[in-house]
Amino acid sequence: MFPVRCFSCGKPIGAVYEEYKQRSDKGEDKKKILKDLGVERYCCKAIFLGNVELIDTVGKFKKS
């Protein structure tokens, strides 16, 4: 799950994640995407570039 706000600065970043995901899946340069979306701070960029979708993997395990 992608965070709604940046952990460091508090800037709302969750609203642009879907567009970022779509464009990066098409093979567009990630640096250009972030610049177009207005993500300029290093802390916010780190969240986008370091995010790993694990919800499908975790969903396979059942509660004990």
C-alpha cells in the first residue's frame, strides 16, 4: 500500500501514485515522470522509488 503523505515532510503524494504507476509500467523514464507530477523533494522521491507492492504476496497467508 502506498502512503498518502510523505513520511518526512508531510506533502500529499498518494494522489499522484496511480498516474506514476501507469506511466512507469509503460516504460517511461521515472525521473521525467516525477518531474512532471511535481515531486521534487528527495524524501518524496525516495518513497516513490523505494515502494514495493507486497499486498498480493501478504494476502496469500492466512491468520493464525
